[in-house]
Amino acid sequence: MTPKTEQLGFIGLGVMGEPMCRHLKKKSGAAVIAYDLVPEPLNRLQQFGVEAARSSADVIARADIVFLSLPSGKQLKEICDGPQGLLAITRAGQTVVDLGTSPVGLSRELAGKFAQKGVRYADAPVARTRQAAEDGTLAITVGAQTDLFSRIEPLLRCFASEVTHCGDVGTGQLLKILNNMVVVGTVVVLSEAAAIAESAGFDTRKLFETFTKGSADSFALRNHGLKSVAAGAFPKRAFSTEYMLKDVTYALQMAQEGGVAARSAENGRNLLSQALEEGWKDEYWPVISRIIARSTNKA
């Protein structure tokens, strides 16, 4: 797995970060030190042998490989910049692995800056649901040089069942962002189909269950469709509307840079933005189906 003398660090213990850190400690056989602004997840993780750090700088001072699980590229840039940021305090020989979803350009920019200090950098954004994080069955797309990927892959498999090397730094983010763009588009169409079916007196759950037997079947249907849209279940502390809006915005930035008219993604962004305006920024993002259902003309 990894030499037991090698110290692992983990910064960011939110909905996904806490279970990932727990699996990392239980399965890697290595010492793990972690930090979060909120003390509760640190307290819970200590029972599994994770050491609570006093600060992110404390993690950097003691860890050889540091995993970051942060909400967005904004927080990633903040923790890296400044006089006490990672770029200032990391040392040659360390490795930084970004598990969050960040802009491709930022990942490549940070990789270049860390390289100047002799620090390796990989982008490894995680995909799938909160339950997958709890089960250790996440999917991860990795952007890293081949030798670095070989080094961190066993550690990533502590909390993921699918780990794909996509290429050099930035490609992991590209794949993750476009994956989420496609998932949003699928859920929009599923929600439209549900609204049409309901307007004709046909039950959404029966509609979706029938879809699973034909060519409309998909992961999004079985998870976001059946478990959320059909059930009307949009819990908090899942992947929020605010987070998904961020990912679709990143996708549209790439589309603009590439000269691509991504109309479906624009529609998804508009629905997610409207959900935020409705006060649903913390709800599980398929809540956009409520907006689609409400717009049905039943006159």
C-alpha cells in the first residue's frame, strides 16, 4: 500500500472528506493527520486513529502526501496562496492531491507553482454520491504524471472502486466536470419526461422503473431519477445545488474557451441558478425537477 513510516495528511472533512479520510486510515496502514475548520468530524475520526491537527499548516509540516477535499476552486486557491498558504510552506519531496473539483486552468497553474518548489501535484476529483463515499466506492479521475499516479493510486483505492488515469495534470478535472455536465443534462430530460407523464396521469416512479428496462436506462436514472426525482427526496448534506452549479459553470467556461455552444449545459445552469434563487442552494441538486414540474402548463 504505502510505507507505514510515510505520513499522510488530509485537509477538508465535509460530507465527502470525512468518510474518505476514515477509509484512508483504516485501509492504508499509514499514519494520518487531518484538519478541518469544524471540530466535530475531527472528533469522530479520532476513534479510528486519525490524529487531529491544530491547523492546515500543522498537516503540511508533518505529512509526506497531503489530500485536499475542499468545496471549490475558490477555497483551493485560498489555501494555496498567501504567506501561510501551501505554496509558501510545502517543502521539496511532498505531494499534494486535490480531491475536489476545480477549474482545469487553476489545477495546471498550481501544479507549475508547486513544481518550482519540488512538490508533486495531482488533480483527482471524486465522483458519485455521499453513500458511495461512506461505502468507499467512489469513482476518481486522475490527472498526474504516470509515476506519480502509480504512487497515489493504491491510496485512492482506499476510498474508491474506480480510479482512472486520464493523463497529465488537469485532465482529471476535465473528465469530472464534463461528467457532471452530462449528468445534469440527463436529469433535466428525466424531469421533463416526469412532468409530461404526470400531466397525462402517469406515475413518475412507474415511468422511471420502465425506463430501466429499455434504452433510456442510465446511472443517472437509477440514482438521481428513482431515488431523488421520483421520490421527491432532496436532502441536505448531499451534493448540493450550489456545488453542481459550480461544476456546470466550470464546464461552460471550458466551452467558451473552446468556442463551443453548449446549449444543454446553459439550460442546466439556468435551472440550477433558479433553484438557488428559490432558496434551495443546500438541497440535493436534482431539486431542479421541482422547477420543471411547476412550469408544466396544465390549462
